[in-house]
Amino acid sequence: MSKGSETRQRIIVKAAALFNRKGFDGCSMQDIVEEVGLEKGSLYGHFPTKEALAVAAFEYAWDETCAARVDGMDAVSNAIEKLKIHAANAVSRPCFPGGCPLMNTITDNDDGNVALKRIARGALKGWRSYLESVVKDGQERKEIRPEVSPEEVAALMISLLEGAMALDRLDKKPGFLEKAGRHVNIYLDTIAQSPN
């Protein structure tokens, strides 16, 4: 990796944590300059706008979050077990400093930055599609009942996990996420196809 690429990556990593904690409007380029230890001109040499940096920072944060959530899923072949691992990873592994980048970006930009809102929508769509594909694969292998809606499974898992993360942050007493994780597992057991 070239020096310029290393600097760009360092900016993205530091900015991702700042944007995730403070939000787009709450984080200034000066905050990032101070965090990274660069001159403002150098920062703008890599990212011409705050929005361009925020998009790159979100992509990095979301990639890291996704990698943590799918970790270990390839070690099992059963779709129900894969989904349980996914939920357990969401419960046991802190997403990113400041919470889940997807939830933070969606709530921070609901009426705000259009580019960030668009990229967050794309991330949500990708996550939903991924979970749906695990369910469909499980149905093809007769591990998940055929009448189960892959779209509903994905929506339920995402809603429970993301909602519980938000409530844990609000309440300052963790517990919602752990309970949501347990109930996701109970739900997943109900959609498993019984062996014939």
C-alpha cells in the first residue's frame, strides 16, 4: 500500500468512528483533522468534501460490521445455525464505536444528507437480501419450512436486533439486545423443518 493509500485509509478509519459517534452534522472536518493529525489541505486532498469522506467512512464501518456479523457462519452448513450465529454475533460483538453504523446513519440522516441516506438504504437492502438468501438456501435443503417467508425472517431479525441495540443505548443498561437475541433463536427454532 502506498503512503497516500495508507493516509487515506487512516483518515477513513478515524473518521468512521467520529461520524458514527457524532453524526454527520455533529462532526466537523476540523474534528477529523485533529483526530488524524493532518493539515486540513491534506485531508481535502484525499476527500474533496465532508460528504465524500462520510460516505467512505460509512462504507468502511459497515464492511467491518458485516464481517463481524457473518464470522463463523461458513463453519456450519445448516441455515438455522447460520442465522443463529449471525444473531449471536450481533449481540456479542460491539458493532463499532458509537453503535451500529447503519442505525446511526439512518437516524442521523432521516431528513438530512441524501447521499448518506441512499448508501444506508443500500446497506439495509444488502443485509436483508443476505439473510433472505440464507433462508432460501435452507428451504431448498429442507432445513426451513417451505411456507416461511424469507422476507419476513430477514425483517424480523433486523428489526429485533437493531431496535434492541437502540434501546440498549437509550436505557444505558444493556439487556434489550441480549433478550432480543434469545427470542430470535426461539423464533428460528419454530421455522425449522422437522426431519421426516
